[in-house]
Amino acid sequence: MIRKLLSLDWILMMASSLLITTGLLSLYTLSLKSVAENGENYFWRQLIFIFISLIVLIFLFYFNYRSLLIYSTFIYFFVLFLLIIVLFFGLTIKGTTGWLNLGLFNLQPVEIAKIGLIISLASFFSRSKIKIGEMGRVIGSFFIFFSIAILVLLQPDTGSALVLFSIWIGMLFLSGINKKYIIGLLVMLSILSIISWFFLADYQKERLTNLIYPENDPQGSGYNVIQSIIAIGSGGIVGKGIGSGSQSQLNFLPEKHTDFIFAVISEEMGLIGAIFLLIFYLILGYRIKKIAENSPDNFGYFLSGGILIMFFFQIIINIGMNMGILPVTGIPLPLVSYGGSSLIVSFASLGILNSIYTNKKTKFD
């Protein structure tokens, strides 16, 4: 058992550990003030989430990833069940009904839906690549994606639905589909996006409008973006110092422990801290890419590729909204933002990746 544990991809785990440590450092400084104000200790709660997540990681590492292929249908319907249940019995926070109260913490089913979609699509593509043609793969995979995404949109959680869409398109591309289908889908999406503008809620239109003109409502819908941009810019090259960020420590920056933790890191650790954070992510992405390339079968390849796509788009969306170049969507920064559901799913992904790594077809260290 110990010998197998030593076969982990330690470069992958080291990069992940550095990301977690960076997040914990920021959460510790934020907790010094939040404990005094409202009793919220993000640091210690995150440590508990990390402990739970480690158990999940180790379990999935020892649980051969090929077994997920056997249980993929059950996982798919379990995800649908959770997403239906949350619509009826979930907690509504800031207009989104997306959390189930489990007592100790609130479970966010959409996070489970992300890894569930990856497993379902990996199973579908690895089994159907020879049996059905390209159009069959497009239609079949779209049904799997859409049945999950529509339930997420009903919450409504547009940001997570966008991540799910990115996973579908990315994995469809990995399946070797003709690029004309991808281009056709993207053109269709562009047309639907224009039409959907007329069906968006007012707050959703404000988010998109304030992406370009956040100063239009500096005390309202544009406030978050403006404060985040100020925090990032004020950090300069070396930052203001750990625990010395004025925007974050004086509560000008909203949702600083979750959505806008990148702004906290940039303000307190500066451009240097932000660059190191991105380097850790690049190492993480590189190792996942190598695991995908050396997967012993198609299922492992699609699993690894899907996880890489999920991490990549969440990183891009989160940092983009922190910098004011993408709409604020509530997407966490993987392994860094506070939150149990996101952390557990990220660690579960690392467990699956390490299970694939130990079965790699060639040595690539």
C-alpha cells in the first residue's frame, strides 16, 4: 500500500500543493479579520475540506480508474438526480439555487456535475469511437452534455454551464471529430448567444454590459469588477505584503475568499506572486497533458483530457473576471479558492489522474 503511494506523480502533487498553500496563505490573512467581524474562519474550514479531499484523492488513486467506466452510467444518472434535487430542496444564495445543506457544509452539486460529465463523455467517446460515425458522436455527446447543462441553467448558474459547455466542446475535439463540426457548433452558439440576449435577466445583462463599462454603476453591478481591478493594480511588482492589502483587508473587495482570491494574491504578493501562481498552474497543466498522452487506453486519455479542459477554463474564467476582461460568473479558482465542493472535486480529479499515471504505457519523468 505504501509502495503504491510512493508511485504518485510527485511533480503533479507538488504543483498542486503549492497552489493549495498559496490559497491557504491568503485565506489565513483574510480570516484574521473575518473571525473578529463575523466569526468566519476560512482558513481552518479550508483545512478541514483539504483533509476530506485527501481521503477522496487516496480512495480514487487506489480505486482503479477503469472501474469508472463500469459505473459511468450510474454516475451520469446520480449527477442528474443531484441537480434535480437541488432545484426543489436547495439553498438559494444571491439568486442561484445551487446548494444542498448537509449540516457540516453546503454541497454544490454542479461541481460534482463537472467531473460527472467528464466521466460520462469519456465513457461514451471511448466506447463509441469505432461503433458510430462522427455525427453520431456529436449527437450522442450533446445529449449527455445538454441533459446536465439545462438543469444547471435552471438554477440559474450560467458560469458553470459555460464550463460544462467548454468540457463538451473540448472533449469532442479530443475525440478526433472533423473540425467542420466544431466550427459549425461555434457558429450556431454565436447566433444563439445573440438571440439569448433578449431572454437574459436584467442582472445578467448588467454583468455583460459592465464588462465593458463597469464605471456605469460603480456602487452596484460594476462594484466587484472595479474593486478587483484596483486591488490587482495596487499590488504593483512585489505587492503590499501578506495581510497588508487595503482592498482585501478593509473589505472593499467582495467575495475575496472565493471568486476574487486572485485579486487578493495580486494585491498582497504583487505581479511576482501572480506569475508564480501561473507557473504552478502551467506545471499542473503540463503534467496532466503528459498523463493524457501516455494513458494506456482511450478512456484514460479522455478522462485526463477532460480534467485538463475543466481546470484550464476555470482558471481562465476566474482570472479573466478578476481582471475585468470576462463577466463575473462565480467560478472558483481551482485548488486556491475557498470552498469544499470545488476542492473535493479538484482532489478527486488528482486521484483519478494519479491512478492513470501509475498505469502509464511509457516512462516520461
